[in-house]
Amino acid sequence: MTTVEPAPPPPMRLRELVFGAACAAAVRAAVRLGVPDALDDHPMTVDDLAAAVKTQPHTLRRLLRALSCQGVFTENPDGTFEHTEMSRLLREDDPHSLRHIALWCTEPWTWSVWPLLDEAVRSGRDVFEDVHGQEFFPYLNESAPESAHVFNRAMTTSSEQSARDVALLLDLEDASSVVDIGGGQGHVLASLLEKHAHLHGTLLDLPGVVENADPRLREGGALAGRVDVVAGDCREAVPVQADVYIIKNVLEWDDDSTRRALASVRAAARPGARVVVIENLVDDTPSMRFTTAMDLLLLLNVGGAKHTRQSMVDRLTAAGLVIDGVRPVNAYLHAFECTVPG
């Protein structure tokens, strides 16, 4: 029989919430120290674990106990520690690893912008440039290369994991061509081409992005003969005609950029073409705590926003697309399946 622990009383829960930064910092510290990778399939003493990761045993125990309270690692009655399902996700070698996503969400710049959330809410704009003197992406690429590396690894991890789910969801048997707009390194496109041997694909993204495309799509790669890699900005133009257009986690900018991107697709697409928009939603989803937090972070760093189901419907309809249905891709993503009218 499974028992459910009662929710803590409001004063206790509120105290836990306002110390949320301590929990995030503890996860980051464990990852940077290499604790999840050092802890193998058997329980370890703190002394042995501390020797493996070169820390002081008494302070490592404090870190592990703080994380064990959250279900990240578990402390046994004999004082040893072992993995839980969550702590295994912080290992480098786990097939579903969230290691780089955990690091990305706790990068140094995040600690400097969160305290200004009230100002971002008051003004309705990002505060990143106020703090760092540069816009977000120039700052990453020019002033914080280590953070840029973490960002790229996190986005790759997220894309690789969701690409499999997108390929399982979409039936493209009746299509002959597909274009992945703002598709990053092309993990979604590669998964679709591997599933459908008859498809020809196009990857469209900014020049600095597509030059690092998935090796399967580049010259000499297993899928290279069925792919065009095109450098461009979808807000300016989509220079490709295809049966299916996929736009995943792209429409999170300001409204003008979203409108321009959808207008570019509409201008390029033939009547009857399918447009599949895949986004995180801040409502009607089992991952609301995550997506609403990411929504606030987008406000802080680029002035963007995650969508509600209705706000996405409104933007797709305003672009002249006919919405045929909305389906969950996984616990974090929804697919808006649309058609270009005749």
C-alpha cells in the first residue's frame, strides 16, 4: 500500500520556498564536484566519496543531506549514501541525463538577474543588459564562453531527448519533404529522416548554428544525401517550399519576432502544407512548475515568454493558419498541428 505524505503546513512550505536557491545551488555544487559520477551502483561512505571527489567529508555530508531531503541521493541508516532516480539523472553517462540542464539553470548570470524580477515585471522588459552591459546572446558568446558552452550542451541534451518523442508523434508517410525552422543542430530533423526513409529534409537556422549541425546531416554523414542545410533567419524569410514545416521552441521571442517568423512560413508554404508548432505551455501541462519558471527566466534574459494554449492559438490563427489539433508530445511539450489554407 502506498502512502502519501501530507503537505507541510503553510509556514513550513513557505520557508522551504524562499530557500529554493539553496536547493538549486546544492544540485549545482554536486554536479560540479562530480558527486553523481563518483557514486556508483553501491552505497558509499562519505569518507570514500569525499576522497573520490577531493572534498572535506564533514562538508560533503552536509551537502548530501540537504539534497537527500529533496530526493536527490538517499542516506541509509548506516550513514552511507546511494543514488535515487533523480540523482542518476545528474550523471554524465545516464541516457536521460539532465546534468547540463541543471548547470545551465544555475549558471552565474542567473543569480544576478533573479533579484531584479520585480523590475522586469514592473517594466515588462528584460533586465539582462542592465546588469551585464550586453544583450543576452552577445554576452554569452563574447564575455562568458564557459556559460555559452554549458548552454549549448544543455540545448543539445534537450533537443536530443525531445527529438525522439517528436519523431514518434508525427506521421509523415504522406509527405515527401520537411523543413525544420530554427532547428538548431537538427536533431529533430535527423530523427524524422531516420524514421521515414523516403523524406527529404531542410535544416534552417542562423549561420553560426548550422555550421555545427548534427554530424549525420553534414557532408559524409549518414543522412547527408537527403538533407539541405540552409543558413538564414526565419524572421526575414523561409526560402524553402516543403510539405511539412516544423517550428520547435522558436516562438518564444517578442510578439513582433513571432509574427514575422510565422509570416515567413506562410509566404513560403503552398496551400495544403502542414505546419507543426511545438512549444512548452505554461498551462494545461504536468510540468507547470518547470515551464512557469522558464517563462520568468525568459522574461529576465531576453524579454521572451512561454505560451498558454490560447496565446499560441491566437498567434497561429492571426498568421492565417488553420489549426487541426493540439496534442501532447511529452510531459513538457505540445504540438499544434496546422494547415496552410487554399
